[in-house]
Amino acid sequence: MPISPVIPLALPPRSSLRAGAFARACALVLALAAFGLPAAHADSLDEANRLLKAGQHAKALEQVNRHLADKPKDAQGRFLKGIILTGLNKPNDAIAVFQQLTEDYPELPEPYNNLAVIYAQQKQYEKAKQALEMAIRTHPAYATAHENLGDIYSRLASQAYGKALQIDSSNASAQTKLAMINELVGGGAKVGAGKTVATKPAAPTPPPPAAAPVVPPAPVVVAAAETKPSPAKPVETKPVPPAPVAKPEPPKAEPAKPAAKPEPAKPAADANGEVTAMVDAWLAAWSRKDVKAYLAHYARDFDVPGRQSRKAWETERAQRVGKPGKIEVSRDKLAIKVDGDTATVRFRQSYRSAGFNSASGKTLVLVRRDGKWQIQQERVGG
């Protein structure tokens, strides 16, 4: 499925930004994801998009409202409406649109990112941080959200150092850190050239679980051989000639055992077949909503992104995979690279449900444990 390009929102130049404003928050990208729509609906949205790019926000809003009158639940139209409302300087209306999208489509990262844009413009940095963390939890490989979150942290740090200097103006350390932060975020707001964004229900993936504690093996206690003193012999009164000293025989060398032959590595073709079968089984479990089988494909040291525990991540995935409604998850353009017990798999993943279709690149890093392949890392894109 073709993916629509990013539609950046026109942002104020550096000169219009006040010193206390978030210097880079306005550079957050507002992206429009592609959804499968009939041609007539796609044409109406294309016209609204054209009007938006031409700066005719009011006419673009009329066009998208006509589209939503026929399809009030359409996610693409609602998303575009949120962008238009932002351009019309109606942040509260735009927030309402994006907030509702996060409730109806919690697997999409873009509405969270766009909420963060508006909150940052309103200097509500804590809310912006929370929205970006949700975007990253939904799509761990969403680079834009990671960069934007760094900018938010910089602004929060600047506020904290400023507060410290209000309390103690002689704090040289705080002065230095504040100067560094201001220099870091002092550049003008820039709008990215736009890049393709693919959306799909992605596994929110938290920090890797703590490694299981290594239990040292129990010490092996070797009992000392019990020795009994031999009874004393009576002393001979006659001189006894010394007994001849027997020469010790050299120890007999045991025949060397043949070295264990290493198990021959499986041919690459066999490994590729095993990896392909594992990926297809994982997607099949996802499609039939078999949560137990789906989660069983993840290794015990799966690199869980974000800040969740492994248990919290599994609970959230179980809720999303098992939610009502038919889904179908498939793949094509599979590329496999096997290196011993590690494999990197890249493919195009398609997700279809009653109200949402998407396609995106997917990369899996697999490890072979106990004779079977499991997912150690999962990320969107290549």
C-alpha cells in the first residue's frame, strides 16, 4: 500500500519565537498516514490536502468536513482535519481531534506526536513529554518522536536550571549548564523536508527485562578418605638387611581420546527455511489472536523498548492483539541474513482490519535458542 508523504505544518520563523518558548518544539513533524480508502474518498482528501498546501485552510476545512459527513469515523480525514485546525490557530479544536484519534487508534504514533506539537507551543512541556512517550511506546522506531522528546527534555532542564539560579544566583554550575542548554536549543525552528511515515499497530516495547540472576552451582563437597592407622609391629632384635628398593615403573600413558567433532553447521538454505517458517507462524498467531502463541515467539531477553517492564508490555500486547474484530497480518519481500545463531529479517508488513489498513517496513533480529528461532529485537523500518 502506498504511503502518503509527510505534510509539514508551516511554523513561525525564529524571529517570532520568544525566549521563553520551546525553541525547537515547532519543528515537530505533522504526518499524514495512508489508509486504504475508495477512490472517491481519496480524491476528496487529495483536494483538501492540495488546498492545505496552498495555504487555503478554510477551504481545505470545508472539503474535509464534506468528506467526514459521509465517513465520520474515517481516520485519515479526521487526522487531516486536525492538521488544518492547527494551521487555523484553533489548538483546542485540534487537540480534541487528535485526542479522540489516540483513543480510537491507540496503535498510531502520529496523533500523539501532533498533540506534543500543540502542547509545546502552549508551553505545556510535561503534557508534550507524556504524549511523545506514548508515541515511542507505540512505535519504538519512530525517530521523529525520539528527537522531539530530547528537545522537550532540554526545555525542562532549562527551566529547572533557571529556577535554581533564582534561588541561588551565585551557583556557577547551574549558570554553566543553563548556558549550554540555551546554546543547544537556541537554533531557529526548522521544518523537516518530510519523510515517508508508515503506520501500523506496533508492539509497544518497554526496557529489556532485568537479566535473571546467575545462581552459582552448589559446591561439590569431596569427603576425605577415612584412614585407619595400621597396628604396630613388634621390634625385631636381629638386624634386618635393608630391603631392595624397587624402581618405580613409569606411568602408563592412557591412549588419547579423539576430540569431539563439532556439530556441522546447518546449511544456510535450511536456516533460511526455519526463519521463514518462524516469521510466518508469528504472523499467523497474531492474525488468529492467539496471544499465548504470539508472545511465545519473543526471546526471554527481548529488547523491550520504552520504560515498561516485560510483564507490563506483555499485558498491553495481549489487550491489543486480542481486541474484538477480525484482523489479518501478512508479509512480503522477505529478506533474511543468517550469521550463526543470529538472523536479521526484513520484510514489508501489511495489517488489515475492519476500520484500519496499513503497510510498513519491519525488521526483526532473531536468535536461535534450544533449536528454535525467537525474536530478540523488533523495530519498524529497515
